[in-house]
Amino acid sequence: MPAVKRYELTWGNRPLIIEFNRLANQATGSCTVQYGDTMVLATAVISESTRPDISYFPLQVEYKENMYAAGKISGSRFIKREGRPSEQSVLSARIIDRSIRPLFDDRWRRDIQVVITVLSYDDSSDPDIAGLIGAAAALMTSSIPWNGPLAGCMVASKDGQFHLNPNADIMASSDLNIFVSGRNNQVVMLEADGREASEATTMAAIEFGVQQLEPVITLLNTIQQELGQPKLTLPNFELAAEELTAHTAAKAKAAAYFTEHGDSLFGPGNKHERHLRQATASNALAAQFSDDDSTLAKVAVAEFESLFAKEMIRRIFTEGKRVDNRGLDDIRPLSATVGFIPRVHGSGLFSRGDTQILSIVTLSSPNNEQIFDTMRLDEKRRYFHHYNFPPYSVGEAGPMRGPGRREIGHGALAEKALLPVLPNKEQFPYTIRVVSEVLSSNGSSSQGSACGSSLALMDAGVPITRPVAGIAMGIAFQDDSKDHYTILTDLQDVEDYDRSMDFKVAGTNQGITAIQLDIKFDGLTMVMVRDTLTKAKTGRDQILAVMAQAIAAPRAELSPYAPRVETIQIDPQRIGELIGPGGKVINSIIDQTGVAIDIEDSGLVYVTSVDKDAMEQAKQLISDLLREVEVGEVYTGTVVKIVTDRNTQKEIGAIVELTAQHTGMIHISQVDNRRIDKVSDILKEGDQVKVKVLEVDRERGRIALSRKALL
């Protein structure tokens, strides 16, 4: 077994340690990365065989969070083993995938799998950072071709200062948290959440993050020089002379056909019409070849599509027009509608060109908060966003299963975009669920979800501080260099091609709340990032103006179908009285009224109901239960017992239940305004009786009552 190789660096005030040849040595490349006391195992494997039947680059990135890494056992009574990846694991895998993918040659058809296994988690050092560095180190030292190095870090902006790889406390109170992946002073991937951070602050944070990556990049270069294996080479794609001649002729036929018919593919029309025009042209071109020449037909169609892309770029740079004749900064037609779905608590329909999103809000009691029990989290969330992308949204028929990584990622992005504008629990004590149904998609459905969700929240009467809108930005290059480029506002699907980007920016008119960047080349310069943020702000403001025409502010009243939540503050020392032994008291109130009751340790009681009368009844029962009985107060109570003297067996009084926690006694002399011999002549068990409090002896727990005083 080869000797263990260890590399160490102090980075962000913590040790970063990368070790090789200790674990998983049968993988094509492997290493452990320790950052603080967080440790991950990173492995990379390439399959031995090629998959000639596929037309895409088969990369898989898996991220395994283990409960043991944080010294935990799952809180579920029935399931103790880790099952399917948590949503946090999926989001972490996406961060690493989106960072490393652009640096592969996508002509590879051999399966490549990168697996990150979290071995230890210290509650402070982000395992995503260690995971990305580990993935880069494993790939660079393996035989897998990869154009590294690359590293990533988290940057938090707080009180005008930038913090490298901050702990959870700093991130919870910062103005901006942004994960930056990059290399050579360029950005490859971004994932950010902000509290209406300015473009200037965001840009400065990105620049700070890229600068902080330099020592890690230097270390990775050293590792590759010392441990790197010879890289595999791509298969020889050169054709034999006879095949080359045939392919050249097929491409020439495609070029001639494009010269004749290419103009018809550009111009106004929706996504379906454009695809239909392209499909009709491609099929007509393929029909010019016999069945025996099916391979040449595919070559011609591929060339036709390549010519279409080149012409699309030419028009952008020479005519300033895009495939649908839009200008470079033009946004597709926008529309916004609210409140048209009956009975739901709030709804918003947002359309941008062919992208159409229906968002629906549901409000519920605090006890419907979502519980997270993962390696990193043991908490409750009162707001969550779910995103559904059915196959009909892109005109296809397909299986409808649970949410995939894309749905989870897009839902999390829209959730992140809206969190900063939501009211706090004290102001609005509801659990809030938003579901965005993608009804039609032609690019940037996640940002459409942010827009639709803002509309729906305002329609539901949720007092958000400001509406949020999102927009996706693209890029086009005139040639193979990065010297001549232009930013495209409002990206659509056909423009997300080779050497493109999908730069999503969401926010209010005051600042940025979320960013997500994917690219298909090796990095954005700082100038490109700055240009994108500037143009995204202009586009975002245009969208917000259209949204304001549909609804300018949150509705003053909730939907009549939404539950009402009211609060009662009680002494925390008396929570036990309200709950009762085994929950007897609180369950009795719930059974009587049908409300939901939630109690916090602070003594704040939430009562939730769609029925106003039931709400008032429950509040009264709680108030009666916990109120202190005072002299002179009048109660209507229930006679629960006739009291007799042990010696004489004569009736001497009646016990009356005033509240669930308080009883008092009416002495026989206080039962009536005339002399009586027996209490039972006037009162019987179960009778409702109105009484006045004469005396309260708190030390002995005795309360003296009088019926006579009220006659």
C-alpha cells in the first residue's frame, strides 16, 4: 500500500488537511479533506467501458450525509438508518456538480461518478466546502481528464465586513451569504441568499471570495504535480478517408439547405411554433437521405443545428436581435394575475413569454411547522416552498414520480428568494406553504416561481415587506475568446447552448435576495459578473412594475377560508396546568372546540381555528382555566358534590367547580337568603349555579363562595 501523503494549509483561521492513500484506494481517485473538525471522503471513478448509445456526458455527483458524522441517531422511532438523500444533501450535491461539470470535456461517454461522504461534522465548518475541494483533489490526481483546479468557499457580509467560511451564527445574522466556486480569478458557480443586499455589496463579496480561493488553488496545483496520474485521452474521432468524404458531403447538403430555409426558423412565435419549424426543417433535410444513409442523415441534422446556433450568435452581434427578434435587453411579454383560484388561501399566476407558473399559498397553525432531523439540522421551519415540474409543461408525456434534484433545487432557490421579506412569527404566527406548479416552461421557471409566489403571498394577506421578482440572464460570445461577449436579459431555452450561462438573480427593488449561477464554459470574469448584476437589476425592476399592476401590496384581510391564529400569553410556570396530566386538560379544550392549540416554552399560546365562535370559546376556556380567583368575582360553576358532616351526616355545603383548576365551597348558610335544613333542597349535583367569591385562602387552597349574596 502506498505511503499516506498529507498536505496542510491554514485557511480561514482553520486547518485544511488533504490526505491521499489512506482510504478507498480502489477508486480511480480518492482523498480525505478535513476542515476544522469536519471531514469528508471524496472519491472519483470512471467506468471502463464507453456508452455509445447516449448523447450526453454521464456525470453523477452523490453527497452522503451521515448522522454519525454529527454524533446523532435519527429521531424517528421506526427508521434509524439513513435512507434517501435529504434535501440538504441534494442541494450540496448540486453545488458540487454545478462547480465541477463545466471543467469536463462533455464528449466523454464513459460514466464518471463523484461521491462525497461526510465522516465528521463539527457544527462550524461547512462540509460542502470540504466536499468540493475533495472532489477537485480526487479528480486532479486521478486519470480522469478534468480541467482543474477549482475550489469553493462561503462568504458572509455582515456590518460592512466580509467573513470567510463563517459559522452558523454569523450566517444567520449576515446581509449576504454566498458560495463562490472559481479558478484563475474567475467565477464558475454561485449560490447566494441575501437580505436585500445591494449589487455593489454582492459584487464585492464575490471578488473577495475568488481572492480567498488562491491559496487552495495553489495547494491543489502542488498536489497534482506531485501525485497526478497520467490522464486518459478521448477516443480518436478522426474518420477514415471514405467516411470523411461522405460526412463532408452530408454537411455540405445541410449547409445548402440552411442557406435556403434558415431564415424561416427565426422570428416571432412561441416555443412550440419555433420547435415545430425546426423539427419540420430537420425532418425534411433527413428525408433527402435514403434509409441506408441514416448515419449521414444524423450528421446532416447535427450540422443543421450547429448552423442554426451560429446564425443565432451572428444575429445577436451584427443585428442586435435574438431568435425571436427580441433585443438583447428585452424581456418577453409579462402578465400577472391574483386570486382566481377559489377557496385556496392565496393564488398568483405569473407568465413570462411561454413560461407560466401558478403559485398557491396555504396557511396553517404553528404546529404544522416542518421538522428537520438531519446531520446538520435539528429544527423547525414555518415556511417552505415546493416546486413541481410536470412533463406537460414542456409538451411531453412522461412518468410523474417524486421530486427530482432539479425540482428540489429550484424549490429551494425560490424559497431562499422569499425568506427575507416574510414577517416574523411574532407578527404573523402562521405556518406558510407555497406550491409552484410549472404549467409551461421556456426558461427560468424557478425565477417565475419567485414572482408567482410573491403574488400569491400578497393575495393571501401575508404581510411581506416587499414583493420579490427573479430573472435569468444569459451570455453570448462572438468567438472562441472571452474578449467579445454580450449579456442577454431574460434567457430562454434555445439560448442556453454551449458556452452559455444561466445566471439567476432574484430580489426586491431594494436589493438581492437569491442568486444561482450555472455555466457551460470555464469561468466568468469579474467584469462579466458585474455587467450581469447591473442588467439583472434593470430587468427585475421592469418585472416588479408589472406585478404591482396585479397587486401592489398584501391584502389587509386573510381569505375567509384561511384559519385565524390568535395568541394568549400565560405565565410559563402554569403551562403544566394548561396541558394537564397526560394532556388531559388541553385535549379536552381541543375536543370541545375543534381548534388547534400550540404552546411555546415562553408561555405564548397559539389558538388556530377557521370558526370564530370556536376560537372565542377556546380562548375563554383557557382564560377561565388560568385566571386567579379573586374575592368579589362572580362565576357560573357546576355543583360537583354535596358535602356532609362526618359526625352528624348533615349536609353542610356544596362544592362548585369554578374552572378546571379551581373549586370552592358554598356553606349551607350561603346557599339561600332564608334558613334551610338541607343543601339538596336547593342544589343538586350537576346544577349550574351563579356564585360570588367571599374569601380566598391560597395557602390552604380554599375558596369560600356565596349564592346568597347574589339573590
